[in-house]
Amino acid sequence: MLINEEIRYPEETTILFKETGDIKDLACAPDLMQQFGSYADGYQTGALKLIDRALSSSSSHERDELLYPIVFLLRHYIELRLKELIQALNYCLKRENNFPTGHNLDFLWRAFKYKYEELGEDVSSNHFHNMTRLMNELHEFDPLSMAFRYPVDKDGLKTQKVVSLNLVNLKDTFIRMSFMFDGISMQLAHYVDITNEMISDRYDDYYGN
């Protein structure tokens, strides 16, 4: 336990979710936060800040305790980003807003690449080959988002696969993956805008506006 504060316990008036207070004490979740991309951005930021905190810590114990939260946030960012990309692709291809609900990274990555190629994009570049290799590595360590959240899976089997991890390398690799994911996200956001314009133009043509 690393809480370095005066000991205190819950009281009758203690609540978790207080929505008022000094402006500097508030964090706001506008309607935009209901989108996959905004959630992904938050987990990405959280992962990077925890890595920096761990690397700057003089305590090896603190670094060890932050390891699993770091990798969970990193993995969850990737899962959310993939679901965002698939949802955007479904909209551009089929005018649908659906997205996969599971946690299987191999399935999500394959579904994304298939739909991205269906849209006319190239997935045969070295960048995609390298991303596929990294996604396979992450999937092997944590296929269903369990290994970094619980010590055992639903069957009671040990989930731990990481004993030690180079955080400098982890941060560099995560940033490289993030640049690619975020770039595709911005690209597909542009395609969604184009799709919306096409729908609007067809609506106007149909109704004679």
C-alpha cells in the first residue's frame, strides 16, 4: 500500500461521485465521451502517464505495482481503438453503426483489416505486417482482457504470463502502435464525414432541396 496520507475512513456523508466543487477540482465528461475514440484517448493517456510515473519512481516496489495497470490500460486502449475503427468502417461500407462486443484481439484485428481492405485500403505494407506481429504478441499474452485484470481466469487458472518487462521498450512500442492507430482513426473520421455529405446530398436530391 503506497497511500502516503493521514489515515481516514468513510463517514456518513462520504460519497464517491460528487458533481460539484471548485472548477480546478472537476473533470468533466461531455457527450463526446460517449464515443469509442474519446474513451480510447483517455486510456492511452493513462497508460503513458503511468509508465512515466513508474520510470521516474525511485521505488522498485512502486514500479512493480504499476506494471499490470499499465499493460491493462495499454491493451484496453487498443481494444477500444479497434472497435472505433470497425464501427467507422461499418458506417462507411454499410451505413451501420454496429461494432463487435467481445474482447478477442485477434478477432478484432482481423475484422478491422478485412473491412479496411474492403474499403479499398492496402494492408500489405510492412507497417501492417509489423502491427500484425505485435497484435499477435499481445493476443498471445492476453487474448480476452483477463491476464492484467485478474490473477486467475474464469476457470481459476493462473493468468500471469509476464514476470518482468522493460518499460522504456514498452513505451516506445506503444507510441509506435498508437501513431498508426490514431492516424487510421483520423483517416476514417474523414471518410465518415465524406459519407455523411454523400447521404445529405442524396437526401437533398431526392426531396428536391
